Amino acid sequence: LYRSVGAKIERGTLRDALEEIFETVIDEIMSDISGWRKSMIHYVKDENPEINSALVALSQKTDLDPKALATGAYAVYKMLELAQSEQSYITDEDE
């Protein structure tokens, strides 16, 4: 589902790549926000349980809407993950 934005980096800037990552993640979220959030809950539980635990604790200690908090946090998690993947792509291409 996530296509590489390496070509954008080659002909554009890092900002272009980050905008592409943002748009890609937001488009996926908006296609089925509830289903996306549920899949990310399971994904983050498996990949990084400490982050998941921190999100649960935060939602219990605030009056914020837990679903909105989770959606925002998981969106940032996914964007960082994709940016890290693109950084690896750039580094691999340079070698």
C-alpha cells in the first residue's frame, strides 16, 4: 500500500518526500479510520509494546478522547516509520 517516495527525493527535496508520506498515511486513515486504528493497535502492540503501553496510560490519565489520541499517535508512528524507511533507501542508494 505504501509506495516508495524515493523518486520524489531524487527529483525534489526531503520536504517533498515528507509531504508525500503525510498524504499517503492520511489517505489510508481516511479510507477506514476505525479499521485503520484497530489494525495499528495490533501492529504497535507487536512491534513496540512500550509505545502502546504509554498511549494506554496517557489516555487513562487525561480527558482526551482515547480514539482521537490513538489515531493521532499511530499516524505519527506510521509517518516516522515510513520516513525512517525512506532514510534507509537514501543511505543505501548513496553507497
